[in-house]
Amino acid sequence: MMRLFFFFAFAIFVLIGCQEEQSSENAEVEVTFYVVNEDQIPLGDAAISLVRPSKGEKE
């Protein structure tokens, strides 16, 4: 549970840092989250389903 908390805290910290650096240039900031160990992070499957379509769907 603590790892999940630190994962989100780090992600928010990086997101805020990127926005502060790019705010003067008005550039789009693309943040990619990598789930290292899906078994320990409950949202792993949800994050992956946002990136890749499910096996039943075809593009």
C-alpha cells in the first residue's frame, strides 16, 4: 500500500515539475506511466487497458 502511495506521489511530483518547466513555452507535456510490477499495484490492469485495446477489440 505504501508503494502505491509513493508511486502516485512521485508521478504527481514529476507532472508538476514538467508543467512548471514548460509553462513559459506553452508546449504540450506528455507523461507516460510505466507499471513495473503489476501484482503489487492494483491499478496496473486499468493503466494497461488505457494504453492498449483489450484482446477482444480490433482496431
